[in-house]
Amino acid sequence: MVPADIHVFPCRSDNIGVLVRDAASGACAAIDAPEEAAVRRALAETGWRLTHILVTHKHPDHVEGIPGLKRETGATVIGPAAEAAAIPDIDRRVAEGDVVEVGALRGEVIATPGHTLGHIAYWFARERALFAGDTLFALGCGRLFEGTPADMWATLEKLAALPDDTRLYCGHEYTLANAHFALAADPDNAALAKRAADIEARRARGELTVPSLLGEEKATNPFLRAREQALAAAVNLAGRPAAEVFAALRAWKDRF
């Protein structure tokens, strides 16, 4: 496994910032740039030098910090080709199957439409690290601003096929609110109840809950469990296709 240093920190009111560094070369990428000042503080705290910004999607709370960071560091900005017009100072446009390199670290681009149509994630297989932006959250998934429920369900199935020991880095600290919804949708899930209690305690101590493990998400995240009978029953869709169950769960969460 190639050594990688990963630093997680809060941005804005509830965004998650992430720095990924190749220990051998010193190359360092920010996953999105939610807030210039927060990223600069994280760089100062770690002593790392920013060389890349890997953008997951076009929303302002993920790209606002790019111009200032680019001016200061000259970092190479990489982002989804389908949303390039809305990403400031983009240098390289990528799509499904492309590879990005941060020093010796190699990440595969995965198309993840749903939250936005051009959304992408970055999968660093050797490091078992998935940077999912606003597609898959700890105990949740992104709102469907552009894609359909079918789009997002197909995306989540794609991500769920990755190894269970994958560390999931998402774009927001929504986990406590997500846990409350998950318990409402899946109240008899013992693993979920245990996890929710741990999340309550961690947030009470002011700790971030990112990353989580993908295997943990498969066992407790209701949006990855739409094939389970318990979740189908929770939305009165027993026996119906998983995509329909997912759509009903997402609509319920929007009202929750």
C-alpha cells in the first residue's frame, strides 16, 4: 500500500474538508475547496503544500475556495468535465474511468450522478479511500437536485460494490441528523442502534464522524439497504423493486 496521509477538518457550518498527501513526494490534494480560510488553516497546521484540488461537483459550498487557493499555491484544479463551466480555474476535466495522480497516489474517477448530474467521486483503491462528495454520506445520501431517484440508486449500488474496508470521506457532517432518520426507517437494526449511540457521544464531544467504513454503511445506512425487507416495509412497498423503495426513503427524508 502506498503511504498516504489524510487530514479531515471542518469548513463553513457543516462542510467537511479533506487533505490527502503522498508521504513520499509531498504532493497534496484538497478534496473540494469549501472555504479558502479553513483549507489554508489546515495546510498551516499540517505543514503540507497544496498541489492539487480534486473537485467532486459544482455547488458553491464545494468550489468557493478555489480561486484564492489557486492564486496562492498554483494548485492544479481537476473536476468533472460535465460541470467544468461552473468550476472556477479548472485545469483538467475528468470523467468515469479517468485516473488522477497525486504524487504516487492514483485515484479512479467514478461517475456518481444524482445529487447533480455531473457529480463524480474519487476512489483510491490502494489506500481504500473513497471521496464521495455529496453522493454518499455517513448514514445518508445527497438530495436529488438534478438527478432522478433511479440515477442515485444506480450510483449507490456502484459505490456499495467497493470493498467493505473502504473508508468513506463525504462532504458534510450530517451524521447525527442522518442517524435520527435511519432509526425512524430501520428501528429494529441493532447495529444501527449501537452506531447511533456512538455518533451521539462523539458529536457531544465535538468530534467529527468522518470517515466511516463502507461495510458499516452497508449494514446501517438505510439508503444502501433498499433491498432489505425491513426498509421496504417501512415505506409500505413490500415486494417492490429496490429503486422504488429508495425513492420513497429519499422522499421521506426530504420531509423528515
